[in-house]
Amino acid sequence: MVLRLSGLSVTRRRRPVLHGVNLALGSGEFVGLIGPNGAGKSSLMEAALGLIPFTGTSSLAAMPADRRARHATYLPQSREIAWPVSVEDLVALGRIPWPGGGRSGEDRAAIDAAIARMGLEAFRKRTALRLSGGEQNRALIARALAQDTPMLIADEPIAGLDPAQQLACLRLFRDLAAEGRTVLASIHDLGLAARFCTRLVLLSGGHVLADGPADAVLGDDLLRRAFGITVRRVETPDGPAILPV
Ligand SMILES: Nc1ncnc2c1ncn2[C@@H]1O[C@H](COP(=O)(O)OP(=O)(O)OP(=O)(O)O)[C@@H](O)[C@H]1O
């Protein structure tokens, strides 16, 4: 298993927000974490990474920090870039956990590959802070790719991206999973999650309400219980389009 969570519970400001979540993720899985605002998706990812206090166990949080940074990459919900660094230097930060720290030949190769994969060659020398929001997002994904870990944990990676970039990002994550990596990403667009993820986990009120293939997780009853919505499904050659009505 690449990630195993057992009885994971989180309390924030004395309010329980995650209740004994059990989850095991293997290699090659692209798991979409879905659920309403406040369901606990970010809290689950942060606790799994050991970034916030929790009870229960997370195989990832249990690792020493240096090993953890070589096992999992985290793309947080806030896309803040704190310093006016070039795109190239920003992406190089992904190599910090590795022995060369960004300067070895292997590091250079990983940085170049990540920049190329995200189509950022033309932006390489530009100050990351002067890119558009969507371009900055691509640069941050490139940094995550440069970290080159078996697992990627991404909090709302397609938020704020235009439709073409959303598809490109999800295709990339699907490809990473097909290469044998594990991706856990929170996604609000149910149709896109259904089309691209190999498995969905529906979180509601801090509980896992459903876990499995999209067909099973996106049933009418579960969606009504979790989101209070009904949906209309339109089958397309690329997979289902799911419209809340
Ligand atoms: N830093 C914090 N301090 C206190 N409470 C928090 C904090 N962050 C989140 N919470 C609370 O924890 C609960 C779960 O929030 P969380 O951000 O994990 O949900 P989410 O499913 O990721 O939501 P969204 O879809 O809106 O991003 C919410 O009730 C939220 O108000």
C-alpha cells in the first residue's frame, strides 16, 4: 500500500471534523476525493501528511520527514508563491528532498522534464509571481512533478483552471497513475471526477459515505444525502456528464 489511513480522526477548534476514516491506496490508483464544502477533504489530506494533529494512524505521517518528502508530494489548496523566483527556480524547489538538492545532473533532468511536461519552456526565466493564476498553477504542478515521488496529494488541483487546462491536468494525473504512481485529489466537478479517476471516495460530515468506482459512488441516493442535489446524467463518448439540477 502507498498510503494507509486507519481510524483517522481530526478535531479543529474543539469541533470533530473527521471521524475514524479508513482508507488504503495502492499504486496505479487515481482517487478522486469528493464531497460538499466543509466535508473534511482538506483536513483528511493534511492529517494524512502529518501537517495537522489527528488521532488514529497514517502510514505517511508516521514516516520521518525526509522519507515522507521522497514518498509524497503535496499540492495545497492555496496556490501562494511567496517569493519573486523564476519558474525554473520554483520548480527546482521540488528537488530539495533529494541528495543533489536541485543541483545534480539528475535534478536538472527532473526539472527539465517537469517544465516540458507542463509546457512551461517559454516561461522558464519569467518571475513566477508575474504569471497568470492558471500559469502559476501549472508551475506549481511542475514543482510537484519535479519532486518525483510515488504519491501526489492535490487539494482542488483544477480549481481556477480554464476547461482546457482542467482536462490537461486531469489527463496528466491519469497518466501518472497509469505509470504506477498514486494520485489523491479533491475535485468538485463530479463529471470530470467520474471520467478521469479510477476510484472515488465520497466524504460527508467527516465520514466516508462511499468508496469505489464512479458508478457506485455517484448514485442518486448518495448524492442527495451528501450534497442535497439531484443530478442528470448525459452519456457522452468521453464518459458521463453529470449536471446538478
Ligand atoms: N484552520 C482551521 N481551523 C478551524 N477549523 C477549520 C480549519 N480549516 C477547516 N476547518 C473546519 O473543518 C471542517 C472541514 O474543513 P475542510 O477544509 O477539511 O473541508 P473541505 O471538504 O476541504 O471543504 P472545501 O470543499 O470547502 O475545501 C470545516 O467545518 C471547516 O470549517
